[in-house]
Amino acid sequence: METAYSPIAVFCYCILLLILVLAWKVFNWAWLTPKKLEKRLKEQGLRGNPYKLLYGDFKENSTLFKEAHSKPINLSGDFVPRVIPHFCAVVKKYGKW
């Protein structure tokens, strides 16, 4: 006895399979790969900010930048904290310059 498959059903299953494969690839790219890399770096002794999906440290960096620009410039010649405050904060938190 032959089983007849509807062409529409086969097409829908193919589209569903394609969507699932693409969703897996995006999940792997956006979450699994960065978390694996973060784990490997920690195993090697490199510390850093934890991975945050899509936006990363953008909020923290923009807050630090706004704070740095709200203060007047020091006349001592140390302009680095004003130009790259996020870099100075990371160095303070995790290690040497």
C-alpha cells in the first residue's frame, strides 16, 4: 500500500526544518560560542567581564563615559581616564596596565 504525502505538508516540514536549523545556528553563534570562549579564557587565567547577550558592556561603558565627561579635566596631564574611562575601569578591576 502506498502512502501519499501532500506536497503542502512536505513543504511545511521542510520550512520548519530550515527554521529550526537557522535558530540553532543563531543560538550557537550568539550564546554557545562566546560562553565556550569565556570558559577557555578563564581556564587560562584570564579574567574579564562576563559575557552578556548582544549588548555586552555597552551600558556600563556609556555610563562611565558620561561620568568622565561630567567632571572637569585635570590639569595634571592625566587625560587617559577622560578619553577611555572604560579601559581604566577594567584595568582597575582586573589587573595591571
